[in-house]
Amino acid sequence: MKTVLMVAEKPSLAQSIARILSRGSMSSRKGLNGTCSVHEYTGTFTGQLVRFKMTSVCGHVMTLDFLGKYNKWDKVDPAELFSQAPTEKKEANPKLNMVKFLQVEGKGCDYIVLWLDCDKEGENICFEVLDAVLPVMNQAHSGEKTVFRARFSSITDTDICTAMVRLGEPDHNEALSVDARQELDLRIGCAFTRFQTKYFQGKYGNLDSSLISFGPCQTPTLGFCVERHDKIQSFKPETYWVLQAKVDADKDRSLLLDWDRVRVFDREIAQMFLNMTKLEKEAQVETMSRKEKAKQRPLALNTVEMLRVASSSLGMGPQHAMQTAERLYTQGYISYPRTETTHYPESFDLKGPLRQQANHPYWADTVKRLLAEGINRPRKGHDAGDHPPITPMKSATEAELGGEAWRLYEYITRHFIATVSHDCKYLQSTISFRIGPERFTCTGKTVISPGFTEIMPWQSVPLEESLPTCQRGDTFAVAEVKMLEKQTSPPDYLTEAELITLMEKHGIGTDASIPVHINNICQRNYVVVESGRRLKPTNLGIVLVHGYYKIDAELVLPTIRSAVEKQLNLIAQGKADYRQVLGHTLDVFKRKFHYFVDSIAGMDELMEVSFSPLAATGKPLSRCGKCHRFMKYIQAKPSRLHCSHCDETYTLPQNGTIKLYKELRCPLDDFELVLWSSGSRGKSYPLCPYCSNHPPFRDMKKGTGCNECTHPTCQHSLSMLGIGQCVECESGVLVLDPTSGPKWRVACNRCNVVAHCFENAHRVRVSADTCSTCEAALLDVDFNKARSPLPGDGTQHTGCVFCDPVFQELVELKHAASCHPMHRGPGRRQGRGRGRGRRPAGKPGTRRPKDKMSALAAYFV
């Protein structure tokens, strides 16, 4: 029996698709990476009985990166990144072992069906999967087709089964367009980012941003925000005057009239008009008209409109809204949420999704009436040729979804029902009056048929008082005429919704990447999100954009990126050569980069006005090992130490606190040590500023502390304080924190595991002896006599934290709160020193400490 491998983009999608195709009769198991499951069943394929294996990836399998030394900022001129620096595809998430997992599952398979998302990124992932799987699949007979592509827009039985019947092929051109975008963004972004980050962080201390990044899409996005800021700052209010008249409609009601001239900017002229009209006692009707008008139902919903509404009306940021929509899609509640199309094809079954909502407690009556009376065809919108508009695929309740997922689902559903409803019809009455030589107007609206506004009440025609019936020549008594003084007001800061509109209009980003670019400028501290989700540029964001304008306006204007996007779309359509587009664009930006470097003084002049030099920033903290003068601690991101005498800057670990460590000095370079801490219950370790930036040993990485230093005799080093292999990450070592008493801690020097132990002990030291069972270093503990856990009056005990039954009861394992990258997961695997003389991390055939952790693991949280 032949085997068909099927691959979806996410584990939840794979499960849903497999359940539909197998009709629930499938077996499931975990894959070797522990994240992706494999669902197996038998069925027919190309007219034969086969075994299906349905699994998934977790987004992109591979990512593009530079090779070797080109990833090291200090060793490579950024200009080399445009052409000389070789790139390679690396696993996007090495911890998942996705390539190996796909090869294990694909080995011996005869066919592959790709169920990746049906957009350009999905096509690109298709070929990443094929690169991993095709070499291990069974060889096809000559001319036999073995690679198939499923195209679908929603996770419904009908759509999935139809896609399985109409299998096609993956689109190589669309995949190439994504490759081109990835390489352009990598080379251009890294070159500019590395140069300006090193240049400005080496001169200024209060930039408050760990990375001064540049992006071909990110920077024009920031440019829109700063452009609006500049308009606000340069705005000069002007005073103007308006006339307002009020006439008596009857005894109990008056009408407020609007001046046909609207406003004038000369007070004397406004006063003249007021004097002429004040003399009149009556207002004469010149015309009276009644017209039936219609407010159009909305176009079908696409991604950009969904993001706009989510930000302006639901208070959800674009990226969060997109993530929520993707979750609703994978759960089968809505159709594919990434689409530029606002037009339903003639073949689309509109009644099917509508029937799903017929029993919903909120809109059942409206839906049933539409089904009974007949739905209205949606307005003709734009057909981008990708996916149908975003549509609710099954009914859901607030209790079922909860929170923001429900609010977004409710909006999507109401919008869909509105698209198949009738337009809102209303009667607009307009009366034109003459008071002396001046004309005034009064308008009123009366709803005839609410149409779609019944399901979208926020779009309703405002309730206005009905106007009296009158005809030409009728007169009304003038109650008052007055002159009002007003001022023009500046525009407000851009909302996320307005920014999304500008990005779409100018072709910056795609429906999928727009939320990412907006999120990036927020995370880089270029803009801050204020009330009403308005984006206010920071000082850094303003100076950067003004600097780009001063040097090369095209770096920040949307024109050049829009042109690049058009070229990428031509690659996707097979109308442009991938290599030619890539080469030409990189050549243009390389020239711009060289000009930018030569002209950086122009931006630096703006920086000098807004930011303080390193020497004038921060507070004295620790002594430099070279000049023995105090270095200043700069707390603003990225936190660092600066010696103004030597003009040297030393980067420190981020996202924690720094303080002087007992005025102790490093035996290698005489720098005073500092102590980094993530909090009272988290991790802390000493570090030498010089060693951390210039590792003295081959097995040390840049940015590490004394808990990874392999100095054989230093009392703060791993060699003296290391205990044993970490119980979780396998590549780290548990190291005693000598500063943590009396609430002693042992923490992994690689991941965020922390063991709290021996509370209220007087002293804890790492012994020179090792455990005979697991080879971990023993601990010498001197307990408080009043609280000693030892039998009798004993206060001192030496034992293994992993194996000793007394110690096992006194250890509580937790995860530190630190989010610094060096604490997130495994690094290099190699032997670690544990105790004096750098004992090996474990010999072949010996048990790892993890095997002895049953009691310790009971406390794991």
C-alpha cells in the first residue's frame, strides 16, 4: 500500500483537516519533535487504496541568514552585506528539529499533498517542505506526478473535500517573490541597522532604544507618523467667524440654521453680515426639497478593513487582531483572514454561511428574514484573485469564544450579514431660508428602511428632528442671529486605522505584513500608542526621519518601496526575473548606503540637539580596569557602562538591574565586577564588564557573566561555583548564587531554571568533592541552629543537591522571570567545570542528575 504525506501550516489545522477527510476515523501520535502530531488513516488517492499521514509544520521551516563571520557586527563592514556576504537557509526554530521531523515522516512516502496557507508565504513554505522531504521519498516512476497542492479558503467540510478533489501544483514564482523579499529585507535592513546603531549608540547615552533599526517598509511607516507630527507642530491656528440663526418652527420648537457662507476670516466683514441680518424679524423660505437617499451597505470584508475596524472600534492593535483572526480561522469559525479581495465570486454560496447564523441569539431574526425574503447580492468590489472575503463559517457564542476573539468574530459576522442586506433608505428634507441678504439652510433626515444598519447599528443614520412642511414664500419668526468666534484646529496624531489606510494606499507592506511593520516601530521606541490608539512619534523617531529627509528623502518616502513591491509582484506573476530584480534593487540601495555613510554628519547634527553625549549621561558606578577611574552606568536602553577617560563603552545584560558587586575586581583585567539581577526571586550573577564584551576564553560567549567563565581559580567563576548539569536544558550548568543568602539560590547559566534552597542557612559553599552517583559537586551547608533540618543539634551537612535525601526536601525548582535572550534556552553543548579543576559534565555510562530528580521534580512549576 502506498503512502501519502500531507502537510499543513499549523498543528491545529492538520488535526482539523485530517478529521474532515478521514470522517473522524483516524489514529494520532506525537512526532519526534514533540510539537507536531501525525494523524493516520486509510483512504483512496488517484484511484488506489493508500495510507494517509497528515502532519504539519509551525510556520516557516527555514529562515535566511548570513554565514559565519557576517553575523558578527564587529568583524564585518556593513557595506559588504549588500553583495559579498553569502547567505544560507537555516532552520527557523532549531529546537523543533523540523527538517529531521519532516524527513522521518516523509521517508518511504510515495506522494505529498501540501495544505499550507494559500498565500505567497504559504507557497514559499511549500518549497521549504519539499526541500526537506523529496530526497527521502520513494522515487517516482517516469512521468508520475508525486507533488500536489491543495487550495482552500476555510476549514469547512465542503471547502476541504473540494480542495482534495481539485489538487493543483505549488506556485514556484510566488515562492521566489518571497525569497526575494526576504533577501532584500535582510541585506538592506542589516546594513543600515548595524551602521546607524553602532554609530549613534557609541556617541549618545539616552537614545532609550537597544536597536536603531532601519527597514525598507518599517522606515516609510514611521515616516507617515512623523509627517503628521510635523504638520501638528507647524500648524498655526486661525480665527474665523460664523453666523448662526434660530427660527421658531412653532410654539414649542425652534430650528437651528447653518450659514451658507460657512465661515469668514475677517471679523469686520462677519460683523457687517450680522448687522444686516439682525435687522430682519422674519426668515423667508426660498426652497423646500425632499429626496429619498440610500446609505450603501459595506463592501465585503478584506484584511485591511478588518484591521482598521479592529483598531478604531474594538481597541485591538493590528498585530493582535491578526493573531486573533488566525486563531478563529484555524478553529474553523471564519474563512482565511489574509485577503485583499472585497468581491464574492458568482459561484460563492452566500446562503450556506448565512444559514449557520439562523439560530444565533443576537441576530437570528434578521437572518431568518433575509433567508425568507431573499438575500441581496453583495456590492461589486475588488477581485485581487487571492481568497474570498473574510466570512463567518460557523456560529459561535460569546461564552464559546470569550473576550477579544468574540468581539472580532461578532464584527466579522455582522459585517457579512450587512453585505447581503439591503441599503439603508432615508428621506432627506432641506429648507433654504433667506434672512435679509444672507441665506441659511436647515436639513433633517427620516429613516424609511434601516436595511443593513439593523445589524450594524453604529452605522445608522443619526436621528434628527423632522422638519415642518412648508413651501416657497412661507415665513418663520427669527428668534436670534448671533456671531460665533472659532479657531481652526490642527490635525490629530495618526490612528493605527489611518496609518493602515496610508500604507495600503502607497503599497507599503502586504495585508499580512502591515501589522508587523506597525508593531516594529512601536517596539523600537520610535512611536508610542496613546489613547484612541493614536501613534505619537518619540524624539528618536522624529530625529531619525528628519535625518533621512536631510540625507536622502527616498529612504523614508514610500515611493521607492512601493516600486520594489510592484517588482516583487511581477516575480510572483512570472513577469520579472528573480535575479534581475534582486540585483538591481540591491545595487540601488548599496549606492544609497554609501551616500548615507558619507553624509551621516547631517543626521548627527540633529542627534546632538536632542540627545546627550555618553560622557554626560549616567551615574558613576564601577572602576575601569585600564585607567582606574569610575565608569558611568547608562540605564537607558541598551544599558551599558562608559569610561569617558578611555572612551570605551561596555554593553551589559538587558532587562534587569545592575549594581556594584562588593568592589571586587576581576583577576584577569582589574575591572570592578558588577551584579546583574532579574529580581528577588529570579536570577542574579556577577560579571566583569571587560570579559563580558571581550571573552578571555574560547568557550565563553560575548555577553555572558562569571557564571559561564571557565577561569580555573577565580572565586566567582563557573569552575568554582558550578554544581551539575541543568535538569531541563541539558546544555547549561546549575551554578550557586553566592549573593543570594539567606534565601539561597542555584540557577542555570543558560536557561531560566532557578532552584531555591536552604532558606536561612548561614553559609553555602561548593565543595571540592563530587557525588559518587552523579558526579555533581557537593555542597557544604551551615544551617541556622534554631531552624536546622538536621537530626539532633546538627548544623553542618555536606551532600549532593540531586541525590542527598536531606537536601532534596529543601529544594524548590522554578523558572526565573528574566526575559533576557541568554536565559531562554540551550546554547552550545560541551563539558562544563563543576567544582575545582573543571570536572567533566558527565562521563559515558554515568547517570545524569536528571535521573535522580524525582523528589526535586515534584516541586516543578
